Amino acid sequence: MPFRLTISRAIVVFGIAVVLGLAAIIGTSNYALQQIKVGGPVYDRIKLGNDLIADILPPPEYVIEAYLEATLALRGSAPHAEHRERLTQLRKDYDDRREFWSKSKLDPTLKSLLIEKSDAEVGRFWRAIEEGLLPALADGKTEAAVTAYEATTSAYKAHRAVIDDVVKRTTDANTAAEASASSTVSTVSNAVWGVSAAVVLMICAGLVGVVLGVVRPISSMTSAMQRVAGGDLDAPVPSGSRQDEIGAMAQAVQVFKDNAARVREMEADQSARRIRSEQERKAEFARMADEFEATVGSVVGAVSSVSSDIEATAVTLADAARSTRTLTEGVSIVSENSSKSVGSAVRHPRRWQPPLARSAVRWTKPTGSRAPLSARRTAPMSSWLHCRGPQVASARLSR
């Protein structure tokens, strides 16, 4: 399954990246602070180099080298010109450093000691050398040179006392400054760690807030939208009361849900109307079928009745035909008998009796279940034959 970067995963990855980046920055800052802080490796190397230079080279502000050079000049260890030139250079170096310290932001107490009090003694020192020692040595006046050297020594000792005080004060100030710097570094380090922890907590809180306030509501809303899309219109839409973008999304989803509910109601109404229409149509068809069946039944009944009448009529006609045939046969017989009777009557007039009525009645005697109808239909014929039989027979005989 391919990896899919969702919003929640992107937020988590971003949070992890931010925390790792912040941790890297904090670690780097702490490492740099530990390296360059007072008492750190870099500071120790710089301080060690300065201490080495201070141990090797005499400071220009401290005229110990000039005092040494005056002592060597008094002893004559080198040509006089070399000592003068060297002292002139040392005076120049002192004036340059004095100018520097006068413009520096040194502690006012230390600056006063170095620029004013110490410089006053150094001024006496340089005057004793330039105005007393060097001219006496140039003129070869040893006693004057020794006196000038003693004045130089006195000025140097007073200068040394001021310098020792300055050194002591400066050492104490440096110790206090180092302690304050160490305390400041510790405080700053703690502050950095505290601020970093606060930032990390803020980032974590922000991520948790984003997850709880954005990602989770969006996930819940996505689930609700899927349920609504699946047809579950009873699913509640979360975060509808919020007054932010999530709330606006929830209200839009609620509108979709309401529209879907209305559409479903419309479809249900249409289906109900369709069902009612179908039921009404079926009921109408059933009514029409019942009416048609009743009509056809009545017609069939009438046809059946008519068929029964026709059948009865046919039976009656058949009976009438048989009766007619029987009568015809009877008439034939009667005719023959009449002929015979007429012949006999001609030959024997006293013996003749009309037998036609008895024969006709005998021939048309009703039989079975249809006797009454045949009897009714043949009775007139019998009466007719009884009345007119002899006449017909006479007519046939005459022809």
C-alpha cells in the first residue's frame, strides 16, 4: 500500500522537524556558550596568551623597564647614546598607553589611580632622568648622577606603590567580573534552557491544539460526510456551533444533509403517490373486471337461458316432426284403410264404421316425459283428422 501523507501526518512530521531543529539550535548555542564563556576553553587560551606576554614583556604603563635602563646607564654598561635613545623610546611608549587609558571606559577609580596619581609620580620619574641623570652622566658628574638616580628611585617607588594598588584592585575586579560572568553564563544557560523548554512545550501544545482543534474535527466531519453520503441522514454533524472555519465547514455539511433529507422526503412522497396510483389503478381494473365479469355472466346466463329455450324448442320441433311423421304414416294407413273401407262399403254398405279417430288417438298416444307437450301439439291434428278424415279419404278415392 503506497504511503499517503495526510494532514495529521504532515503536522506530526512538521512538529518533529521543528523540535529537532530547535534542539539542534539549543545544543549548538549551549556548546558555543560553553566554549567562549568566561572560564571556557577559548577564554582560557586568550587569558593564557595575555599572561604569557605580560610575563615576558614589561608593560609600558609600568616604568620598571625605564628604571632598569636608568640603572644601567648609571653603571655605564653601554654607551651613553644608546641608553638615551632607549629611554626616549620607553617615554614615547608610556605616553601612548597613557593616552589610550585616558580614553578607555575603565573603572573611574582605577582610571584615577592610573592616569592621575600614578602619572604624577611617573612625571617626577621622567624629570629626574631627563633633567638630572642623563645630563650628569653626559657631563661626567658622578655625584650629581647618583643624586638624580636617588630621586628617580624615589619616584619609581612611589609609582610602584600606586601600580601595586592598581594591580590589586584590578585583580579583585577581574575576579569579581569572572565570578559575575560565570554566574551570568549559568543564568543565561538556564534561561536558554528554560526558554527552549517553554518553546518546545508551546510547539507541542500547538501541535496538540492543531490535532484536537483541527485534525480531529476534520476527521469527525469526514466520517459524518461519508455516513451522509452513504445515506445515513441521522448521523450528527460535529462542530456546528464553532465560529471558525471548521464551524463554516460543518454548517455547509449540515446544508447538504438537510437537502439530502428533503430529496429523500420528496422521493418518499413520489413513491407513496406512485404506490397509491398503482393501487387505485389495480382497484379500478378489479372493479372493471368485476363489472365485466358480471356483465359477461349475465350475458352468458341469458345465452344459456336462450340455449335452453332453443334446445327445448328443438326438442319440441323434433317431437312435432316425429308426431307429424307418425300422423302422416297414420294418415297413409287411414287412407288405405279408408280406401279399403270405401271399397268394402261399396260392396257392403251396412258393415262400414269410421275407425280413423281411434287410430289417430292410438298413434298419438303420449310416451315418456314429453307426452304432455306432444299430446297438446297433436290433439288439434287428431280432432281435425276425426272431423275431416272421411272427406279426405273420399276425395282421394274419387280421384
